[in-house]
Amino acid sequence: MLKADNLSCGYGSVEAVHNVSFDVPAGSVFALLGPNGAGKTSTIMAIMGHVDIHGGSIVLDGDDITRRRAIDRVGLGISLVPEGRQLFSDLTVDENLTAGGYARPISRDAAKRDRVFGYFPRLYERRTQLAGSLSGGEQQMLAIGRALMAEPRLLLVDELSLGLMPKMVDLCLDALLQLKREGLTIVLVEQNTARALDVADQVCVLSSGVQVYRGTAAEAKAAGSMFATFLGMDEPV
């Protein structure tokens, strides 16, 4: 579904990621891991089209999208759940969902909305409530729901668990696993390494913008303390 080949990207003349390569099979969860400042968000934003590409390529299902605009990538089936949720806080839950589906025919909005409420019943209960008044976990649910309204084939999720209570992290990860079972391909940036390894099929570790590890989640778990060193951790995952 997704292939990055020697991808280098950054902001203006500053290169944040250097020659990173990976491929993500359709219907799988791919986790991007690493310490703060490793280049994880830069990588995911490059896939979405929000960061300057300095070299290499990004291919979506056989289509080279390296130079495509972000709006075009949405049309091709990529959606982003950004770090910090980035909701329209002064709009309701329903209105945020409507905004997420703007690139698709409005005739399908009702069915897509029902699908989102099926994953997150709590959002249905709060559909007329302002997004800014929701709890952190509810906002993350809404951010995922808003991204799903664009009917993606590839979902990019940046820092899902950041600032959330464990119960809310579980609910959001359960939804991602359900989406995976339904065939959606997911790239997950996550600080909680143990939880990421529980849901991912493959992992890639970045450090200072350089790829230092790539393998299956099972291999990463089996590596124990060796894998922890790639993450800059003192204890095994």
C-alpha cells in the first residue's frame, strides 16, 4: 500500500529525515518509533504532503505521490490524525465530522457518520457538544472519526496516546485494530512503545532522522534489551 524509498525531508533547508526506506503492506499496522526529535512526525507529515521532500520517493499503491499536493493525497485515500488532535474547538462534534468529509460526496455523510459512531458511541452521545469541551480521550476519538470521514485507504495517526488516560488509549487502539481487521492500512507514530508493539505488524525506529531498526513487532519484542537500545531506553520493552 505504501512505500518510502530513501526518503529525505525537512523544513526549508533543514533536513529532518535522511534516506529512510520502508514498505507497508495493505491491511497492516506500521509503527514509527523513536525518541523525541527523531523525525517521526516529519516522516508522517511528508507522507501527507505537509513537509518538503528533499530526496527519495513516496509511492501509494503503485502511484508515485512524492510531488502531489496534500489535498490531492486526501483524494487518493490518505487521512491524517495529527498530533494534538487539532480539532475545530468552536464547532460541534457533528460539525467537525462534516469538515472531515468535505472532499467526498455529501450524499455519503450519514453512512460515514454512523460508522464513526459505531466505533465511538461516546461521540454520538456528544454529537451536539463543542469539540473544545470534550475530554482529551473524546477529542482523540473525534480526531480519528474526522479522519475516517474522508474514507481513507491509508490512515496516518500521530501520537495517539499523548496525554490520554490508559482506558482512553485502550478504546482508541481497539478502534484501530477493528479498522485493521476491516482492511484499513495504518501508520502509527507512538511514544508508548509497549502499546505500539501490541498492535503493530511491523516497526521502524528513527534516531536523529536516521533509520536505525526495521523489522516485525514480534522480532522487536524478542530482541528485548537490544531493541531498547535503539530507542534510547535503559530497560527492555
